[in-house]
Amino acid sequence: MLTDADGVPLVVQTTAANAPDQDQLKPMLEAMPPVQGRRGRPRTKPKAVLADRAYGTVAVIAMVIAMGITSFLARRSDKSHGSGLGTMRYVVERTLACFSHFRRIRMCYERKAEHFQAFHDLAACCLVANRIKRYFP
């Protein structure tokens, strides 16, 4: 899942359980829709990327930097406990927790991956709609 700084889901992609995390970062960054900021053209790529250690390979960090994005990815080879980004990554973890409120997603009942992806997209739409309702009571 790719979210903005407030935890609004921008890209939601489901994969098989045995797919490596680092292989999914580039397709998610390329699938990011343009996001309107305060002024000017919509932003087509994020300013920075925060993720857990699963994305901290040398190749992924180099790919993110080559795309012109600031990388806050913790290296896998670093032996310290945690990445130190827990306070910043909290918004993504909070959004992932909101997805568990949908029973159909919590327990995978679908036989086809397309159906499971559709339910995730529908849940993301519900979360965005709830966020918009806060701004326009």
C-alpha cells in the first residue's frame, strides 16, 4: 500500500503471500496517481519513501534514488533494532489497521485474485470517502 502523509491510500495492490516485498515497490510508485498539492502541477511521484526493512536492499534503495525520490529506507544489513521510523510509518500502519475493519478482507474468501483486489479497492474508496466527509460536514 502507498499512502500520502495523512494516511490516505493512493495505491493498493494485492499479491500472493509468497511474493517478496521489495519487488512490489517500483510498480506501486509507477501506479501512483497525480496528487494535487497547494499550488502548481499535480505531484506525480512522492517526495520521499518510508518503509520497513523488507525494502532495504541495496538495489531498491538505488532504484528509489534513481527515480529522484528521497530514500528513508533502512538497510537490511544494519543490525540495530528497528529502523527508527516508527513514528513516521505509523500513518501507514494505521491505514492498514483500518482495512481490517472490513470482514471480507480480513479473511480471504475469494478464489480469484482479481476479486480480492477489487474488495481492497472498494475498502480504499470507503476510507477516502470517510476522510472527505471530515472536511465537508
